[in-house]
Amino acid sequence: MKNAKLGRDGVDVTELCLGTMNFGTKNSKEESFALLDTYYEAGGRFLDTANNYAVWKPGGKGGESESVLGAWMKERGNRDEIFLATKAGFNVEKPGLSKEIIEKEVEGSLKRMQTDRVDLFYAHCDCREDPLEETMGTFNRLVEAGKIRYLGASNYRAWRIEQANRISRANGWAEYCCVQQRHSFLRPATNASFGVQLAANEDLFDYCRTEGITPLAYSAQLGGFYNQAKREIGDGYMSGEAEERLQALDETAKAHDATPAQIVIAWMRQGCPPVIPLIAASTPERLRENIEAADIKLTDEEIERLSK
């Protein structure tokens, strides 16, 4: 895996980010360590978690993923090599991004992950009941204190990111350098709803291109959908165009002797703007398959066909 630039300042991160949502709940500690080791051995250094992962899983209370990452980094002695991302907003006790909530959640994450700083801290959702001035000002104080290095937004609309960053620029505060959104190869239907998750759209990508903000994609592989022998288009996606898009995906995969899921990852990395996908897998073998997608080089014609 190569590196990618994150944000206008261009800090280097691994071009494929490992999503660790299920670590400590669906994935046992041993399984999680095996996946982390596989990613690390392939050159991966960019880990993504959140303070509430995974409270909705059987037995989950929130914080399990962060705790597993903390234990793994301590046991491997590699914290200084890792670019560590976590989030607050969809908190276990109460959603929000007020001063009190942010400070409490940051301290909790640092303790669980056994570290003194978070490399990338996301506002996990747009909590509009909390003033942006309070949210951005609190984030900036934590940046100045060295507890956070960079800021990101997740499940935000483009105009709200711009509004937040305008406040930060006016005050000389840290700004959002990236946005993590629901995004995959199939396109959502008009007015599709994914609950609390917000899907990326062309307006957001145009904003990212213009402002030098890096887009990241969660649910990039739709839970293994693209490699399934029998695909059933889920609610919220444009089923009318899906057959043609999937045909283009399958033909491109055949031309590269790759899986359709690998082509989705390659297409994201080589698009405009380039997207950093979060990858996840249930076994080291499947994770290695995802990682190998970084070596696939699509032609300009293939990228254009897939994009259109």
C-alpha cells in the first residue's frame, strides 16, 4: 500500500484505512489482533474507530473497539507508527458535540486506547443543537493541548462543513481537513434515507475538490455485496441503473483477473477526487484480498466508464 495525502496540509496516511467497528464485539480480541497484524504487515498504518463502537452489537456497551486497539498497540509497541482516528457525536449516553461532551468523550477515548493523543478526531454527526462556534472552539483547544492532531467531519453536508471551517478561519482555529461519508459504487436513489448515515453526493465531492478536503468512504463494499453470486439490490439504491453499472464492474474485474470488490476499491482510489475507502473483513485472507486492490491500475477509459 502507498500513502495518500489527507487534507490541504497533506499529512501522509495509508491509502486504505482499516475499519475496526466490529473489534471486541463481533470479532473477538484474538480475531481482531489477527486482522490488525495482517493490515500492519502489508504496510497499513491508518486505523478507524469510534467511541460508540459497537454498542448495537450483542453484548456491546460501546468502547470495545477502542479498547482492543489500545491493547494491540501496547502489546506490539507500535503506537508511534499508527495514524489513529476516532469519533464522538453518536455517543453511548447522549448524542451531542457540546464542550462538556467533547471533552469527556476525548478523555474516555484516550484512556481506552492507552494513548496521549488522537491523530484524527471526527465529529461523527452534525449535532445542530450545539453551536458550531462551541464545537469548533472546543476542538481547537484540544488541538492546542496536543490531545488531537487533525479534525474530520462525518455525516455532514458540504455547506455545514464550510460553515464550520469559516468560523474556524475567522478565529484562527483548526479546521476540518476531511469528511467520512457513506459511499459505494452503486448510487443511492433520489431522497434515499439511510437513517443517521449520510450518503456522499456530487455536491460534496465538488466541494472536496475545490477546498482540498479529503473524502473517505464507509460502507464502501456494502457488506460484501459486490462479490456475491446472487446480488439483491438493497433499499435506497437506484435499481434501474444498477444492472448496467454492475455489468461494467464485472467486465472490468474480469479484464484485471480481480474480484468486483477489488475494482470498487481501485475505482475509488483513482477517481476525482481520490477517495480513501475504509476496508474491513472477517478473516485475514479476505482482508489481504482487499489490500491487493491497491495494486490494480485502471485505465482512464475504465475509470470513465465506471464513473458514468
